[in-house]
Amino acid sequence: MHPKTLTALYISLSLALISSTCMAQSAFEKEIAPAATPSSYRWWNLLHYEIELQPDYNRQWISGTNQIRFCALHTGNTIRIDLMEPMQVTTVRLQGIALDFQRLKDYYLIHLPSFLHAGDTATITIHFEGYPQVAHNPPWESGWIWQQDQLGRPWMSIACEGTGAAIWLPCKNVLYDKPDQGISMKIRVPDTLVAVSNGRLASIQKMSDHTAIYTWVVINPISQYNIIPYIGKYISWHNNYTGLKGNLDCDFLVLDYNSEKAKHHLQQTDTMLHCFEGWLGPYPFYEDSYKLVEAPMPGMEHQSAIAYGNGFENGYSGNNLSGTSWGLKWDFILIHESGHEWFGNSITSNGDGGSWIHEGFTKYLETLYTQDRWGTEAGNDYTAGISKRIHNDAPVITGASSDAYNKTAAMLHMLRQLIGDSLFRSFLQHMNTQFYHATISSEQVISYINRFTIYKYKTMLDQYLRTTQIPQLSYYFKGGLFRYRWENCITGFDMPVKVSFNNDPPVWLYPVEQWKEIKLEKSMDNTMKVDRNFYIKSRSIQDQ
């Protein structure tokens, strides 16, 4: 028998032996893989990554392995693994046997020697090495971060939200498929440094060559771009937070010379957790803990290991992004990036155009936090401030505009006015239960909100997410009547709006595209003011 034929037979038998019940994604998740997904992605589902990584600071070089466990959803024998140039795969093995693979620019096609069928599982080990792309302006530019701390010591991490982990790690670089059973990460560094990653620290192994291997374990599903190493001269401390699911382990890792000011400043974490659990339900990753890690970039929402680089001061590096005084009363990076644990890390968009699910909901958590600490009007002030930063340069749902942040937040603030605080809180909590650890599409979120509100606000969602038009309330006074209607809106737009006549208490109007009228109960001086919590325009046509 030819050696290649013998090898193929051996692997075929091995695959049969390791076949087992596949812990795949739910049918809910599998059905929403985008239609254009390559067939070499679609037929298999991620289960687990076991990563070993060794960076060389002086060479700006990394090497390692990724052991990928997966299961078949359908019959297939070719899998796509992404790894961007100039990084390269050197070998791929299954049960110790080398597999054939081919490079096609920024991804590899790996050929199994026999077909897997639905429910079969297998594990391949990929060796990789190279000089990863360098991030010169992280996190806005993706790549490996090779820096020094203030004392000249190595400080390393990665920024890869824009590109995904394939900029350094061979992986399935998609949003819709997370490793269902989590990851483990072994990082080998000089024993003078500390290596940190997602999840919990499982072990530290001191080696005879003056290196140390830090092993971190995540048991929950995790997006590829959230997988992160941090390497530096860290010290840490631990807090227990008594939350909705009992004790939440909170750990803080900062550069040694920042420990004193960090311990005082990061006490805001407790107020953040109290607020967000109150509005959204339990922190989504109790099993993996909560960590805040000082990073050589401003910040990033790495799951269970939030990147923090805001200088231990309020605002955003001391600046106010809200246009109100409230934005300087809390730490923007701590509050915003932690909010992504609920929206972005637990509830995850499955593809392009879904950034509003991550960023818009998280942006609105800033309002809720401001209100929780300083009252309703403070929260209203904050929303009014960020609404001034809306550009209307592209529809939110396209993902092509920064309005995914501020315009979505303004829309959610209006929804809250319309349904009331109690129902809005229920909406957020139910959403975090319904889509817990799920990957979802924009259409699913919109459909969910429509169902939750019994389709009362469908046109509002379409108006603010799918167009750049700002609805205009046109009106005039005539003979004791007030006449009004919506203009500059989609067909059927019928969002209620709160207004005040003179300085009287506010009342609700129910405009549509056709003129409506109400009789004024007393003499008015023909003034009307729209409640500031509504992102609309108003225009008097009194003289027309």
C-alpha cells in the first residue's frame, strides 16, 4: 500500500474513533450565518481553542500553536482558517499526522483526508509564526502593540477589533461563530513580566530558562477579536462584588507604579456593576470573572479582561465627549467598555452592519449610569449633549456611520420615553435573557423590539435606523385649534411625541403624515415646545 494511502486510512479510522455528539451552536445561531458565507466555513462549528503563544519583544516576532476543536454541522472535508500576511502557518496536524493545506492570501484551506459527517468532532493543531502587523495608533489601527512603560520595560498587547484575531492568530475569523466551549491561552514570557488574558488564571509555571508560562482559561463562548494577551510589569488586587448571581470575582491589573491612584479611581467599578445589573440583569460572565487590565492603548471591550488606558481620570483622557458637565464626572473607558460585556460580548452582532447593536446600546448605558448617579435630568442632559454629535451621513444600519453610537442612543432614549422606565427596564433585561451569549442579526433585534412593543414603534425604528431623515413636526395655530403632522419621514411614520404649550405641563401628541388637530382648552399665546428627549425637528408654518 502506498504510504499516502496508508496515512489516509489511518486518519480516516482516527476520525471515526473521535466522532461523538457535537456540542454545536443552537439551531437559532446556525441559521443566521450570512448567506454569502463560504462553504469552507459553513459546514463546521467551533468548539474550543487551545492557544500557546510566545512573543519575542526584541524581534517583534511571535510564534505558537492553536489547537482547534470543531464539529461537523454537515458533511465536509475542507475547512477555512484565517491568518493575515505576513503571519504564516508552518504545519497543520491531526492526531500527529501532517495535513495538506494551501494559502490564498489571508486565509488557508486545510484538507482533511476523509469526510466528516454531521455530529463528528475533530481537533487540528496549527503551528504559526511571523512578524505580525504593528499597530501604530491602537485601537483605531489594528496590530500587535510593542511598547515600553514609563520605566522602559516591555509592554505588549494587541488591537484587533477592526480586523479580528486573524491578524495574529490562525482562527475562524467571523462574528457569527464563537468557540462554544471557550478557550485556553498559554503565554510564555520572561519571568520578570506578567502575562494576562481572558478568563481566570489557571496556573503559573516557572521555567529553567528564566521564562514563565501563564495559563488562562475561558469557559464561555468568546468572539475572536476579544481574545487578547497583555504582557507587562503588572501588579493586581482582588475585590468581591455581591451581584445578582452571587459573588463576582473582580480583579484589577495595573502597572506597578500606578497602583495607588488606580485603587482609588477604579472604585467606580462597583457603581457601574450596580447600575448595569439593575437595568440589564446579571453580568454575563460570572464564571470567567470581571477584570480590568491597564493597556498600551485607550481601551477595548475584551471579554472578561477590559483594556484600560484612560490614565485613571474621568472623562476620556480628561476630555468631555458629551458636551455636558456630566461627562467629566465618571471614567468614560471604564463605563463604556464594561458596558460591552452585555452588548457586544454576550449579545453579539453576527455580521457587518450590526455595530449599532454593540455601540448604540452601550452608548445609551452611559445615560443610564449618569441618571443612576445624579438623577433623571442629568441623564436627559447627557443624552441631549451626545445627540448634538449625530451626523446623519449614512443610515445607522449600514454600519458606515459613527451614528451607530449617538443616534441609536437617542432612539433608545425616545423609546424609553414612549414605553416608560418600568417597561424599558423589562425590555433590556428580557433582551439580555433572550439573546444571552448569542450571535444575532440587525433584523432579529428589530423584530424583537417590534414584538416586545406589539409593533407600536416599528416605523420609528425604520425611520431612525434605515434613513438619515430627521422627522419634522410641522404645525400651526388657527382659531383656537392646533394643527400638526409629520413631514420628512417614511411612509406611515406615526411616533407619538411629548410637547408643552406655553409653560403648561407636557401633553402627548399622536401625529401622522396627514394633518390632525386638537382644540385648545384656553387662550394660548401660540407657542409650542417639543420635549428635549425627542430627537426631531419642529417647524411653525403659521404664516403660510
